[in-house]
Amino acid sequence: MRREVAYGVAFSLCLTLAASAPCPAQQCVGDCNGDGVVTVSELITGINVELGNKPASACPAIDCNHFGGVFLLCTPLAVSNALNGCH
């Protein structure tokens, strides 16, 4: 009986947290200034962030995985967004 109650409480808590958590806006990878377009300048800034030449705050949108570290897997997405537009 206790186990069922514990599961019920945990389930209710999960539903409450899920309902109250704000949904982040979809981010366009590589769009450093948030205007919905990835430019060559933003690609260069993103690469400089990846290389450690600029702080991550210079282009937070290059971090597609939200790991706060290595973004090498995000660069192809940023280039694709520059060529094909953000989706």
C-alpha cells in the first residue's frame, strides 16, 4: 500500500513540475544575435567560441547540446542553418 501511495505522489509531483516548467523557445543553432538568421559573421564567432578564442557568452546559440563545452557537433547544424535557414 505504501508503495502505491509513493508512486502516486511521485507521479503527481512529476505532472505538477511538467505543467509549471516553462518551455524554452526553439533556438536556431549558430544564430548568435537571435534574429532568426545565421550569418557568416555568426559562424565565425561560433567557431571562435569553439576554439576558445571567445567566451561562450559571445554566441550561446552555438551550444546545441547545452553542455557548455565542446560544440563541434553543433557546427554542421549552424552551417546548415546559414545555408538553408533556421527551422
